[in-house]
Amino acid sequence: MTTKISTKNAREGAHGEIGLAKGERVAMRMWRHEPPTDDKPSASRPYETVGYVISGRAELVIDGETVTLEPGDSWLVPAGAEHIYTILEEFTAVEATAPPAA
């Protein structure tokens, strides 16, 4: 069975993310026009996350290592890794999580 999700009618999640296609083992979501922040709490999730920056800039700190994310960059947050995002400029990115984020 083919699943098609359009961002025009995709549902917004509890944290502002836009839910995209989702299967049993992987799910996609988009963070659209996220405003600059410097107060997001550190987190550790039971799923692996890969992402791709469409626009804007952010810093990602994973286990004490900081990387700057800019348009065209992709990243990986391993399952269980302590991490934090700081959005530097209005940020739009697509992420995939495996298994699907709850």
C-alpha cells in the first residue's frame, strides 16, 4: 500500500513538527519556520534521528561536541545520545526517526 502525505494537509504534532510519511520502522517529520531559541532542554531519545537542513541555521550539541547545521547539511543523532539543538536563524528541516518517534 502506498502512502502519500502532502505538507498542505499534514497534521501538526505536539511540539510543532509536521508529521510526514510513517511506516512500521521509520517515520518522517518536518520542522517548519522554527524561530531562534536558546532555551531548549537537553534530551535523549530511544530512536535514531537523521535530518536534512532546508533553510536557516542551528547548532547541535551531541555528547559535548558542537556542530553548526546550515542549508544542505545532514546529521545523525544516535539513539540514546544526549543532545540539544539551538536554533540560530529561522529553521526548516526534515528528519527521519527509526523506529518512529512517538
